Amino acid sequence: MPDLLPIVAGSDLPDPVRAVIAPGEEVQDAHGHRRVRPFHFYRVESWQQARELELAPFMSLWELISVDVREHPAMRAFPRFVPCAVTVLAAHLSALRQYFGTYLHVSANGGYRSPSHDRGGAGTLHAWGTAADIYRIGDDYLDEQETIETYRKKIEQVMPALRCKPFGHDPGETDDHLHVDLGYLVVEP
């Protein structure tokens, strides 16, 4: 992996990216706990590289870095910088794909997104590269309570380290995906 994805320390990031990511900065999560943002990142040179590089069997990097216009412009251009913990998330999602025998579809903005993204705020687990929003498993869309809860229970049973938010976890928002995460995991190479 190091030969394919160079590792960059937060202090060596380009200034516009460092300003957006704020590597090593302390923030508060939704529960008021202090967290330190990741400091080491993989440098992704191009969309083609992201499409071709499997982080784990059956799990390519592009699936975890797809963003839309709500992301800061510095984070939509290449090279992109992704926290090293994304490989641990990819390994878990890969194992789930193998367990279910089909694809898990991660939504745009559903994998890594910067702390400045319009959705989630500074303490979102997505900014650690350890969270994914799955909107479909195989042919099943995760847009109804029964479907979300069925898959949540299966995932928690076979993958206890992967936390799943239950249906209705964000009052006032539409549940059209299943959020899974590994917590505030930081990988230091």
C-alpha cells in the first residue's frame, strides 16, 4: 500500500487542504468528548487511481471518497488526502460484502468527507475516514425502517466492532441509509 498511496503528515499537506482538514486539531464530538483529528493521510493522485485501487478485496477507494458540491472545493480536486483509517473501514465493508454475497452501495458523501463538509460538522466520524452511509445492499434499498433494522441487526451480529445507528437516529431527517462506523479510530503509520 505505501508504494501505491504515499502517506502525508498533516504538517506537509498543501496549505488550502490543511486549513480545511485541520490535522491533529482537537474538537468536541456530539457528546462533548474531546477528540483529536487524524494527522496522517493517503495522497490520492487521480480519480482513475481511486477507481483502480482496492483497499480490501471487493472494496475500491473511489467508493469511499465520492463527494458532491457540499464539500469544500479544495477537497473535491486532486490530489485528495484521505485519513489512513479508511483502510480499516474498507476491510470491514469488504468482509460484509463477502458475508452478504453482494454489493454494499455507499452513498455520495457517505464515506470520507472533510470536517468542513456541510453535513455532519467538525466531529463527524466521516472526517476520520471511519464511517459509511450504506443506501443499498444488493437489490435492497435501505429506505424503510424494517429493511434498515433487519440489516443493522445482521451487521451487528457478524461484525461487532462496526457500530450501526438505528432507524430514526437523527430526528427530523429522512432515514434513507444505514450509518455504520468504527468510532474515532486513528491509524498512525
